Amino acid sequence: MANNIIVEYEAVFEYNPEDHKHGVEFIAIRPGDCLHMNPVTAELKGSYEDPQNWLKGTNRTTGAHGYFPTDGYVKYKGVVQSVNRPPRPHRWVETYTIKPVLCGDCGDYIWGIDKIVRECEGCGKCYHSECSGRASTTQCTTQERTILKPDYIPNPVPLENWTVNNVIDWMAALNLYRYAETFREANITGRDLNNMDEEKLREMGIKDEFHQKSILVCIDELCGQNSDAQPYASRLPPVQCADMEASGCSAATEHRFAEYNFSSMQRCHLCDKFLYGLVHQGLQCRECGLCCHRFCSTTQPTECNVPKLERIRRPSFTQNSVFGLELSDEVNKSGKEAPLVLMMCVQEIEQWCQEHNAEALSVYRISSKAEEINEVKAVFNQGDPSQVNLSSFSVHCVAGALKKYLRELPDPVIPVDMYSRFIDIAKNKASSSKSLLDLMEELPAPHKSTLQYLMAHFCRLWRHQHESGVTDGLDKLSHVFCHVLLRPPWENIIEIVENTKLHIEIFEELMRNGSWGEVIPPIPSPPVLPPRPARHTHSTAVTSPTVEDKLENYEWYWGDLSREEVNEKLRDTPDGTFLVRNATSPGDYTLTLRKGGSNKLIKIYHKDHKYGFVEPLEFNSVVELISYYQHNSLAIYNKTLDIKLLYAVGKNMGMDNGTAEDVTEEVNNLIKINHEYVEKTGLYDRLYEKHSKTSLELQLKHQALDAFKETLVVFEEQMDLHKRNHKDAAPHEVQKLHENYELLKSRYLSIQESKSALEVDINRKSSHNRGLISEMNSMKPEIKRLYKQREQLKKWLIDRGKTADMLDNLLENKCESIAETHGESDHNVPHLNESYWLVNCERERAEEMLRDRPDSTFLIRPKPDCHVLSIVYRGAVGHCKIFHKDTGYGFADPYFIFRTLKDLVVHYHKTSLAEHNNELDVSLKIPVRAPPAEAVYLRMNTP
């Protein structure tokens, strides 16, 4: 039986015979290589599972045959049978699967609730039912077959039973993986998909209309609704399907299909269903423009016929697109280090970032409309990319075109055949003999030079941002480009959802440690995390669970609560607000946290009496976990969540009041957010003013263009009349008519030239105006977010005792005038006379002057570095320091807003000092030297 046995191993570490000066009988192996060994010829020592020393076998990945090391270099995968027999027909077994499976015929994934998978028992390949018919005409010729079969199931699994991981795998196969982490964080299961709509997607942070429609159309198809009942797919108009079977037309040829990225909803020309996903949705013929699913391209074969397709193909189709071509061809064609399209976009982006360096790292985060990006693409397709002028387009539109170009590359910047090696090194940094930078050196020359060019560009953006004084993390770039520069082969695309964090780590590792020829900003050392056991000794930490530790005793725990109710309770709350509810899976919980103006859903897992967000689960209770993250940032768990659990939404009392330190911190946040809001609105107003001026100019120029057109029509009529009269003119009139005709023609051509110049100017100004509109539209969401955040903070601070007037004064960085603040009757108060309360004396003298005086009697005495307020409260004399900064006088940050001491005294004449100290609820009512009559008046008016 040994002759029929083959043992399979997978290489874990790299081995190169040349590095060890081994002979030609030894073969090289790399992590991920598939290795086969026949026990009869392999000189096996030890068992199959634990072989010793060297084995003789074949590297199936490279085709090399010879000796390779064991002892930790390889891991056992299983026993495969050698099928040394003549080819035979496939032996079909019908089954189902939740996890999408690649079809061995059409190359599309088999997915759906009740989709039947036809698997061959001999070779193990899987097919659509429709595709298996063509496969049946071939022979099952696979010589080796793994004994362990994939995880198939005998019956369909209803959508409501799908787990979060099932949903994520499905999204990857449909190229929706961009939002896989979003769905994971929101804990979206199959049951949730049935109720998904645009509003829920917006709440999850998915705001792009095209992306919403793409996701909802895929959900329609998954749920198995009839096309007439599909709420999202039916909104968009159908296309006319191609009827091109065996036309016999001389123009008909075979299609030149290539994968394509569509920037808007596109139906298949063969089945009239939508193409699925956000990128690489399907195939498009480079000749006729036919668009279809991979599945349809094989099940409904058609002929390429340009005349027939012209009436139904996309308006934006072009045969000369520079997008979607091989990277190596474009680099070689340019003769430079990167494709010309990339270089032109990078130049325009960096020129803009030099003037807006505070937004350099955000330039790729703001999306532009698909129509505008396609305009940039059309400009590049018109001719030589090196001659393209991008100045009329907004920077975010150019950035979108750059991302689109990279996404449409057939092979990404880091080639798919090197994907597994990059991932393996990222997983095993400590034990790998190679680094990511070492592996980068092995990239094909065009890919390596393009990666170097892009990384140098990113470093310059990073430096611009740092020089602006606005600190931002690399995540603004890594989260955008992690799936653009690197992706697995199509047959393994589902791996992308599990490897997203590794993609981000690879990008950031290359950025920080690569030699890109650019100086990068200093990288701060990460803070040292406290050891986990220390939290048990914290004053607020929870020790062993007791009766008091039951979740029901905590205000932030709400038990069974729907997502809609959670959204209502967290609406208009500041960042850091949170609550906990039961999760859909028994024994687990969901933490909902307000961050960035939206709700973040984090699942709390429970296993073996331990709780946590991720494995290993280290907390003894949910109470202990919440208590820990009330004092430590969640960045420990997810670096994009750099925030603590600040304000609990309680069942009985709403949101926690927060400490005095919390209030002060939120006041500072309010000032910062208001500053950003004022800057953004100011910029928006300036853009709007330019837009209005340009629109008016365009209106006048269009009127002038209409006048030119009408004038040209009159001249054309006159010239036609001249031509007709030439035939009937007398000989002596011909010369004169000819001269008049030439004069008309000259004036006609002059007007035509002026009209053409005006049209060029109109096109240029229209393009500039569109850029202004695009830039304004891109700013609107940020302005709305800042406004909403500012109003939420103001409401929160007012609920905690701050007055609206005080906050408005603070935001305006000035105090209201005395007359405005206190009315006409305050003009006669003694506070306006500094000599009544400003006394140059020592502490002992001040206490003597205030002895036996009524509460609220005060004086202010100067000192070398500050002033001191001495005031009577509850029969005792207290002292408070008054400081002075560039912005004015005040007691503490951020209240240095009073231009003079007199302004401060008049303000606190009617405002309590409890604003700064909750235990000092008193105002400055009676100046120590006020005349007796005025002092009596003041006491009578004291509430």
C-alpha cells in the first residue's frame, strides 16, 4: 500500500541550500510551499507526523525534487492518496456550503443560502450546477487528492442562523471586504441582514451612496427575493440584454475579457442582474464593452460584436484606457520609476498639501463623487498622460483617481504571488529569518520601484502634516491603502478579512522602517502599558465577584435592549458615552460606545468564566472589564479607539454628571472643536464666495456665447445668399460680390475664433467651478459633524451648571461688556470703582479688614506674580488666586477671558464662584470699601 501513499507537508521556515553551502541534491523551500514525500523513496526516519533529519521529495510549488529539512522547517498536513490509474469521469456529489467556494470552471464564487455545490469525489474540485455540465465532458485527471474534505453540509443553513463570521466570509467573496471590519464591530449576523437598509448603513458609518446600493443589492440576492420584490435592485433601470448568439456577422470575434472596477451600479449584459461588490465586480470586453459576471461569461457564451454592443454599453467605455493595464508594462512605457498616471496625480496632490499641510494625511480619506473621478480618468484616456493638466480638478478627486488606478491594476503593487510570504513574515516577525524589507527587495523591478515611489510620497505627506503642528497617526493612510497595495489571489480572496490587521501592520512597518529617501518625522515611543495584575489593586478596581457586583446593580447595564433603542439613548451625546446590553449570542454582551459622532459596537465575549473583547479573555467579570476601561484607553484593544469609557448612560439618571476634571476637559474640547468649526466655515464661506463670483461670470459668458451663435447663424445665411446670387449676377457685379463674400467670410471666421476661445474659457471656468463645488461638498459632512459635536458639548456642559452666556463668551474669546451683561441698573454699582475693592495690603491686613463683615464682602490685593481675592463666606475669610495670561484674567484654564480685573469683578458680581469651586457658592456682592449706603443697597438686593 505504501506505493499508493503520498505524505504532504507545508514549509514553515525558509531554507536555501546556497546559504549553507549544500549540494545540488538539496532543494530550496519557502514558507507556504507544498511538499510531497513518498515513504518508499523518501528515506523516512520517524513517523509521518514527526519526521527526523532530511526527507527526499518534491516541492510542488516550484517543481524541484531533492532533499529538504524537517525538524521544525515543515509541518505535517496529511496523507494523500496516489491515484496512479487512467483518467476517469468525475464522480459528482451534491452538497451545500455556508462559506463561499470557488468554481473550478468559471472562476466565480458559489454563494447563497440554497446554492448547490457539485463536488467531484475524485479530484475534489467544486462547480456550479450549470458549470458542472461542461466539466463532465473532461476527465478527472488529478493524480493526488487530500483525504480530508472541505467542510460541506448536507442541508442549507437559513440566513437567520448565519454567524458574524459567515457574513464576513460572504462579504469577502463579493468584494465587499472594505466594510468587513465595520460589520464585525457592529456584530452583524444573518438575522440583521434581513432588516438592513440605508439608514442602518449610515449609522454604521457607510455614507457613500454607491457603496450603500452595492451592499443592499448583494443582500437582496442573498435573501433570495424575487426580482420584482427586491427593494434596492428594482430602483435602478434595467439594461437591454445582449442577444449576440452566433451572429454570423463578419465583425464578430472572441471577446477580450478583463477584470474591471465599476464606479457605479452596472448590470450584467447577459443576465440583467447587477454585478456584485465594490471592486473587481466582473468582466468587461476591451473591444465591444460587454459587461458580465464571470459565471455568465462561461454559461452564456457570446461573440464580440462592436456594432451590436454600441447601443447598450456604458457611455464611459473606451478602448484606449490607461487604467487596468499591467503595472510592469506601464512602468516600462513611462521609462520612469512609476506609471505616468501615478506620477501626475502625486505631483498635483503634493502641490496642494504644501499649502494645506494640516490636512496632508487626510487627503485620501475624503471621497469624491464617482462621476468626478471618472472625469479625471477620461482626461488620462484622451492622450499622453504626461500632458494632462489636473489643476481644474479638486485634490480629493485626483486622490480618488490615484486610488482607482491602483485598485484596477490586474496585479497589485505587491504581487499576489508574493502575498502569502508577506503575510507569513508579518505573522511570525520574531521567528522569521527575513524581514518585510528583505522581502521587498525580491519584488519584480517595476513593482519595487512603484512601491518606493509611493512610499516616498506618503513620507512627504507625513512630514507636511508634522510640520503643521497637527499630530495625526499613520492609520489615516494605512486604513486606506492596506487593501489597495496588497491583496490575496482571487482564489483565496476570503483570507483578506482575516488578514486586514496584518495588512495594516505591513503598511506601517514599511513606512516606519523603510529607506525611502525621505526624512520622516520622529516616531514617539509607545506608552508602556501597566501590567494586567495591577488593575486588581486599583482603588476603583473590582476584586472577586460578589452580590454587589451583579450587572443588574450597575446603571450602565440595560439588559435586553434593541439597537434602535440604543441609538436613541446615545443620540446627541459626547464621545466617551457608553452603555452595555445583552448580545444576541447567549452569555455574551455588547458595549456600545460613542466615538467620532457615531456609535461603535464592541462585543464582550464570555468563555470559561472569563470576559474580554478578544482572546485571551482576561477579566473575571463584565464589571471588572468596564471599570478597567474607565481608567485606561480602549486603544489597548483597538488603536482606532483611543478613548476611555467616560460617561455611562444610566437607567435611572441618564448620563453621569462627570467630575470637575471631566467638565474642565470637556470645556477645553469645546474650545478646540469650536476653533476647528470656525476655521472650516470660514474656508467654506471663501469657497462659496469664489463659486458665486465664478457662477455669475459663467452666466454672462454663456449669454455672450448665445449671442455669438446667433450672429454666426446670420452670417451663414448671408454667405449662403451670396453663393446663390453669384450664379445670377451680371459679369460686372461678380467682382464686387466676391469681395463682399470674402469680407463676410473673414468676419465669420473672426467671430468663430472668438466663439471658440470663449468656449475654452467657459470649459475652464466650469471645470474650476466644479472643483469648488466638489471641495465645498467634501467639507459639508465635516462642518456638520463639528457643529453637532459642538452643540452636544454645550448641552452637556449646560446640564452640569455652566451658563450659555459663559460658554458663548468663552467661544468668542471675550467677555460681554458690562452694560450688556448687567443692564442699565448696574451702572451705579460700586464695583465700577476699583478703589472700593482693590487694596494693596498683606494677607493679615486683609483678614482684619474683612473680620465681622457679612458674607460676600470681598477685596482684591496685588502680589508680584498674581492677584488674590479675599472673600467672606460662611463667616470665614477665604483666599483665591487670580492669574493673568495673554487672553485675560481668570481663576483657572480655560477661563482667562476677562480683559481687566474690573470686568472679572463685575461678572462675578452676579455669577457664583461655584463655577470654579463647588464648595464656594458665593458671588462678589459687597466691595470692602463701598460706602455704607451702597453696601446696604447691595445687601437688600442679595438673593
